Amino acid sequence: MRAVALIDGEHYAAVVRDAFHELPYEIVAAVLVGGSEKLRGGEGYGVPVAATLEEAVLAHAPDVVLDLSDEPVLGPVERFRLVARALALGVPYEGADFRFEVPSFASVATPSLAVIGTGKRVGKTAVTAHVAATLAAGRRLVVVAMGRGGPAEPELVETAPTLEALLERSRAGRHAASDHLETAALTGVPTVGCRRCGGGLAGAVGLSNVADGVRVAEALAPDLLVFDGSGAALPPVAAGRRILVVSAQQEAAVATGYLNAYRALLADLVVVTMAEEEADHARLAAALGGITRPGVPVVRAVLRPRPTTSIVGRTIAYFGTAPATQHERIARHLSDGHGAVVAHVSGSLCDRGALRRELARVDADTFVVELKAAAVDVVVEEASRRGVDVVLTGNDVLPLRGEIDLDAELERLAAEATLTAAVPA
């Protein structure tokens, strides 16, 4: 196997040269990643020494990047950043007691975009719905959504499901709040639901039926496919362009560190959601801009509830997944922006026990519900029992003042994905 070796000046050159001969690799180049304690000047390693990892990989096409460095030159933070860079170049990364493989992405013939995230609850499905609604104008568009609660066989939903249909599904023991159902309900765009199990540090899935879902979607002869990732897991397809969704509520060290740096290097556009006044979103956006490829835009935005029907004059209880710190803001938006009388705001859709305790004391004539987690089997079921109206809600993605035009960027990516797909491999 051809290897590019990462070396440092904390090792004597003779030690490194001997290692090159003893290791079961053909060392084709080296990259000096730092350190000078053992260097006298003019050291030779018997192979070309490149200035950067990217230069070495592009010039020598190795099968693996071999890390022969160590503390104090490469600590965990620096190592993960190098792993991300190697994987983004399509090369596995190996060290003394670890190996990172490049996630496998299947080719897809149809022009495509993928929406990926740095974790769960970052607003990725809201961004996917916005992408689908924006780009469906004038195009035949199909969404392929991957989730941990997705169906055993890919499921095509061609029209927006009704609350009655979702409740019937729930009563039959089926998951009625999967991401594909949410996207179809909120956008009316044909959506294929898929499932996955497991997720790696770099976003590879353990198992998924997304490949089968692609065949279902392509049978509709779409102009564009939009893939919706799951948590931090990436759709296992070689999408033409990728949009990374990062929450400003995440710790910056997590959002930009570990192998989220790999996700950032894959991205052609980054959307920082939940960029509220109290969040340090400017610093996060700057940090993301420092690890993406040159020229990749970073857009900061907030999410605001958007009920699918009018709630003017209604006394409502809102059920979502937002943390308690956001509840007052949500209530104000539903009151000032949508004319509702807000009796209660809940963020407990992901906690059925807490949700049932809240419902026992909630008094409202309308439940406004995000289609997530326990939305149907608990909230809609309780509303049906009481005779309370239910209104589904999505989330508008609203860029901050002064940010670049998000919709124009989406159109750009769709056009680029279309051109990329038209070029023979």
C-alpha cells in the first residue's frame, strides 16, 4: 500500500527513516506537521517532503495517510482535524492504534442535493423542508428522507398526509412522525421514507435502505433529488452538492471539532440555525468559515413556527422540541405573528412521560404540533379524545439581517448539481 506519512520534529530523522523501512507500506511522501526539538537542519527522510497534506495526496495518490506523529505536536484536536482533511480527500487515515475509513457514497444519476447535520435537533428537517419548497417551483422534485424510525421498505408519500391518516397509522402500531411524513405534510412534495441504523464518527451509516429508496424516487423521473440526513449520519449517496446544518445552540468545540470538521469540508453551503441574540453565532460562523473549503458561504438564521392553517383568535397549546429557554420567544411569535392566545408552550415531544404530565393540565381549544417523536401517538391522540382541534406546524428558516440570500444560494447549488450530473463520469 502506498502511504503518505505524517512526521514531526520530536522524532530524530534516523528513527523516522528506519520506521519507513520496517513498516509494511511503500512510503511515497512525508508531511512534517510540526515540532523541532530533534531537528538540527537539513534532515533527509529518503522521500519527498510536501508542505501540506493536500499537496502530498494530490501529487502522490496514496492508499492511506499514515500518522507517525504524536503528542505534543499532534494532540486529539489537531489529529481529528487532519483525519477530517484526509477523509475529505478520499483517503483513509491510520495511526498506531486507530484507523478511520472514508464513508462510502453510492453514485446517483439524478441531480441531487443532500442536507446533512452536525447532530440531532439542529433544525435539519426544517432546512430540508425549506430547500424542497423553494426548489420545487418549476421542477419535478422528490425528497428522500433517512431516519432511525423509517420504514422497513422505502415508502413513497406522494401527497400530504392528513391528521386522520397519521392517527390511523399510529393506532396500527406504525411510526407516524418520521421525517419523511413531516416533510410531505409540510411541503406537499413527493417524499420517500427510508431507515438507517447506526452512525459512525464520520457519518457513515451501519445499515440503511437508502439505495432502494433512490430507485423508488428515480422511478418518478425527477429533475432533482433532495436527500435528508439523519442526526449526524450522512445519506450514503454521492450527492452533487451538500448543505450542512449546524445549530448555534451546540458547543462550538463539538460543532466544529472531532469529525464535524469532515462534514464542514464536504459542505457547499453551511446554515447556522437557532442564531438567536443570546447565542455566540458570529464566533461559530467564523469558526466554521475557517474549516470549510474556500468560498463556501455560511448563512446564519433563526427558526420560527409556521402553522399550516390560521390560528388567529384561538387559544392554543404549542408542542415542539425546543428547549425551555426558547419557549417565551415561541409564545411571543405565535401571539404577535399569528394572532393566537398562547396558553402553553411545551418542548417535551421527545419525552413521553413529561408530555403526558403536561397534557393533563393543559387547557386549550387548539393544539399546535410539530410532527416529531410523540406528536401523533400522544398529542394528536389526546386531542382526538378531548375533541380539541390540531394544527400542524413547520418552521420558517429566516436568515438574519445582512446575511446573503439563502434562496439564491439554493438555486445556485441546484444549478451546479444539475451541471455536475450532466458531465460523464
